Amino acid sequence: MIEGGVETHCEALYSLMSKDFDFLIFRRKPWVRSKQQWLHIKFIDLPSTRIPGWECLLHSFLAAVILCFSSVSIVHIHNIGPGIFAPLLRLSGKKVILTYHSANYEHDKWGNLSKLCLRISEKIALRCAHRIIFVNRFQMEKYSHAIRAKSVFIPNGVTKKHPIETMDYIRSMGLVRHKYILTVGRLVPEKGYDLLIRSFEMIDTDFKLVIVGNSGNAYRWHLESLVQSGRVVFTDYLSGELLSEVYTHAALFVLPSFSEGFPIVLLEAMEYGLDVLVSDIPATHLVPLEKEDYFVKGDAYSLAERLQQKIMNFRRRKYNLSAYNWGKIAEQVAGIYSELLH
């Protein structure tokens, strides 16, 4: 699919879903990278503007209109933005499921008007959905009894990872095995990469910091302006064997986010057996971590101190991730589909 937690979630979920269901998935044409196909999945790639905010609104409206005149029985909406069209779908007789990934209005990239629109979308989506799936149980617990009564907590999952022994790519980037810190994700302000760079520049180490994420946006340029040493490496977007190689040979994975739904990249790092360091936010308490794995959210000095400690005490770890099996998660979601159909 494309880079991002929701897209990763959908690709993993629907590819494993029971063949008893046929799926029609709408994608934004400018962002589609994968050409992989599945027999039970049909893709419709709609044209889309790249204007922030309008991009999601236009795509969701076009998809909703097409679905209203289709024979589809259930519409599964991912996240609150597209949920603004849930009433239209219900009026056309569709059963509506909402997966609540994250509270987008908490993200700094949106202006006040956009945040207001997202809050309105959230209210509409939560009220109109027949069933709601929360990937974060702490988020679910914030809402009224009426919302929780039709909701269920189903976490994100992680696929089995296989370490890669080759080091050609990391060597081409000037990296040494077990001598770099890794972070992975979209380069957006709420991910806290600026905080991570400032904290990393505070410590005296021969380690490097590797930031894997999309390029070409204003935030990326801002991050580059914060680098005072030659120890920070930007790789742009990675996938497949290259991403696996970077995960395999890292010494530490850091998630400096201010806000998350349920970070799949953290599960991936844990699957590779990496030591981890994460901001103390509700989402990072959804997985089994130790007290020493947290730093104070938004505190550069707390992060710098923990980074230094982690570097000095390098270790590989084994986590119990049995609760985050995509196969089991797909079965739970399929159960909700069957319930609504019958």
C-alpha cells in the first residue's frame, strides 16, 4: 500500500481476511505504490488532490457516492475523517463499521478550522456507526456508555519478521551494525522527530541516528536544519528487505511521538527484538514494556538521559507479542462482519 499506520493495518487485515467475504477497497491514486493483488479484493483507485484536508474529504465523498449505488452490504470506514459521510451511507441502507485509529484533531499539522471539522466528523461517525472498533482501549474508555456499548477493542497486529544478515544497504549509508539508533514513520510534527534530534545532539556518542520516513515536505526540511553534527541520517521511505535490514542491525528503536493510536512500527521493532525507548503516552502502554523504556513526553532532557542509558546498556530482547497476531485479529473483525450481515 503506502507508508502509514492505517494503510499498513488495512493491507495486513484484508489480505488475511476470510475468503467468505469479497472486498472493494478505495485508494487515493496519487499515493498507490503496490501492485499486489488478491482474489477476494478489488481496488478502485480514485483521483485525488494533494491539498491537505481536502484530499481526504474529496476522496471519501467520491467513495461514499459510489458505494451508495453499489450492492455492497457493509462499509468499513477507517478513522474519523471519512466518517463525516456515515449518515449518507446509512440512508442508502448500508451497515457502517468505524475503526477508530487515532484522534486526528490532536495533531499539530491541522489548523483550528480543520481540527473543528475533525471533531464534528468524529461525533457524526461515532453516532452513526453500527459497530466501532478501537485499536486503543484508552481512547475507547473516554466515550459515553452508549458509544462503548457498540464498541470493541481490537489492537493492531504485527507480521512475523525475519532478520536479514546482509548489511550492504546500511554500509552504503555509512552505518555500522549495532551502532545506530532507529526511528520509523511519517515525517509529521506529532511524531516528535524534532525533539529526538535535539535530544540526540545533546549526548556525546559515536552512534548515529537513522530516521526512516517520507521526504520532500516542510517538516523534513525543518528537521534537517536542526542537525548540528554529521550523525543524523535520513533514508527516505523504505520497505521490504531494505527496511528489514535497517531494523535487524539497529541498536535501539525510539518512538518520540506526542500522539499515537496504536503504533505498528513499535510492534515491528519489538518483533525484531530491539531494545526500545518510547514517550510516556497512553498508546505506548498498550504493549508490555518496562519502566526504563519510557521518557517524559516532550521533554528533551528526559529523552537525552534515557538515550545515553540505553546506548551504554545495549541488549537484545524477546517480547510476548501473541496478542498482536494479525490472523486472530482478522477472525475478530470477520466475526463483526458476520454479525451485521445476519
